[in-house]
Amino acid sequence: MDFSADSRYIQVSTGAYKRQVHEVPLGKQITDPALTEKITWATWTSILGDEVIGIWPRNADKADVNCACVTHAGLNIVTGDDFGLVKLFDFPCTEKFVSGSFILI
């Protein structure tokens, strides 16, 4: 779950792999893409959305990418996947099938 920078919205990723944006505190779902595109997020931990389409490898199953987090500077996103890999990408990552840098732990 992520709050917008002004704390007026939250975004969540559902178990059905849908990204949802809701108003705070009413909980009303925002479905207008023109509005959601204008929101500045304080954090980003979602694996879903146009901003992170490039973190998904070609032929990946929905469950392959498990987690993501954007750096405080908002320039990079790091992901973890089912294969034990931690990858670093530029953020936003809007080009499909980008090759991220692997981080060895």
C-alpha cells in the first residue's frame, strides 16, 4: 500500500493482480486514468501499473515478481522475484522487457 505525497490517495495491489487507487479517508475507488496519472506518490511498492511494466520479464507468470520498492530519490526501483533475483531498474520503467541490473547478495 502506498500513500500519495499529499496523503489524499492510496494505491493497493490486489490478489487478482489489479492496481486500485482510493480516496482517503472515504475509500472511494478512483477509476479515471486521467486523475490517477496526475497523482504524485510518496512511496511506490506496487508491482503493477504502467510505471513498472518493464520490470516484468518476457513470458513471466503473474506471480514471478513478488515485491518492488522505489528509492527515496525516486530514480530507481528494486524488485525481488521467484528465482531469488534482486534487480535494479530506472524508475519509471515504462518500456516492456527491460533488462535490469542484477544485485548479488
